[in-house]
Amino acid sequence: MRPPKHAGLRHLALNVTHLDEMKRFYVDLLGFAVEWEPDPDNIYLSSGIDNLALHRSTPPPASLTTS
């Protein structure tokens, strides 16, 4: 499967709670390459033009997610 074309991100940083799943999404589905993984909580990806930083974050407390 070929990665879909997109208009571009240039540079984007995301805090994510499911880092491994997000890495698979961007690498396997959108065709980004891993440029650097300095530690288990940070991954830097590139599409050649666009750069994406993924940073592991913790979920918000339950008191902030329920009404």
C-alpha cells in the first residue's frame, strides 16, 4: 500500500498517550521514517519534508474527563 498524499505538516509536535500506536500509524500508514528515538518517551519522524515529534504523555485524571 502506498502512503496517501497530504498537503504537509512542516513541523508538528504532539503529546500522545499511546505512543507505540501513534508511531505505527505514522510510519506504517502514512509513510513517515523514524529519524531519532532518544528515549522511550520521544520519537522524531520525518516524511522528507515534514517533521513530526511524538511525546509520551499521561492521560488526564478521571475527574477532568467525566462530567
